[in-house]
Amino acid sequence: MNSIFLLLIIVLIINQQHYVTYAQTANDAATGPDVINKACSKSSDKNLCLSVFNSNGDSQNSNLKSLAFIALKAAAVNATELSAQIKMSMDDKTLETPVSDSLSTCSQQYLDVVDQIEDSVNALVSDAYNDVETWLRAAIDDIKTCDDLVRGQGGKAGEVSSRNQVVSQLCTNALSVLQVVLQK
């Protein structure tokens, strides 16, 4: 099962490179720190937004649409990693039933989250911006559903809750970058 998630991450990264290249040629040519600052201007967590772009070597040469792809990639990678973590946590035979049930529901939610982020990427390729927003909002709702189940619990469920916050913020960040793309 772990190899499937690793393969999914690799496929997402390879696909992301194609989308970033496509977006760089398909959109306006403005790039650099000013574009990154503009992309993060609507983010509720500007520091997170900037760190996503500053940690990606392609960001400095990216236009707004490419930055939206990079933001989606960050969300996808983190959601996929959390999905794998949840699956591995469920293998723990010492989990109490309520925790096991919560993680099982979260596992299903995160399969949807990963698919919804991938659907967002595909919609962005097609300039279907309303669909990108729809898919990201659905992903955020699914993350919240999971978090409602695991919040306040300790151990593995508590770890999932902490990571939920990060994935949710990355999806929200991608949504805020999309809003800037739509303004240009």
C-alpha cells in the first residue's frame, strides 16, 4: 500500500512539471518576487504562502498561473502524505475503536481530498477557474469533516488533526492564489 502512495506522489510531481511548463507559456510573462508577493496578497497566511513559493525553485521564474499550479502541488503532496500516514496509522492494532473509526473515515475523506486537488489541477489546465474553486472548496470541506472527528484526541488522531490544519491552509492558500489569477 505504501508503494501506491509513493507512486502517486511521483506521478503528481511529474504531472506538475508539465503543468508548470504549460502555464508559463500559456499566460502572461511577468515573473519574479513581485509576482510572488502579488500571488500571496490575498492569502490569510502570507508567511505560509511565501514559504511555499520560496521553497520551490520554479517560483522565481513563474507567472501567476504557474504559481497557482505550485500552490496546488504543495497541497497535493501534503494531502497524499497525510493520506498515507492515516493508512499506516490504521494498521496499529492497539487503537481504540473510536480512534480507529475516526481514522477510517478520515482515510476515505483523504482519498477524496487527493482526487479533488487533482481535479483542481486539471481544471486549471483548462482555465476552468470556477471548477478549480469548487474542487478546492470540496477538499477543504472534506478536511474539516476529518478534523471534526479527530480533533481533541491524542496519539495518532491528534497527529492527523495537526496535519489537517496544514493541508487545509495549503488548499486555502491555493484558493487565494486563484483569486489573484482571476483579478489580472
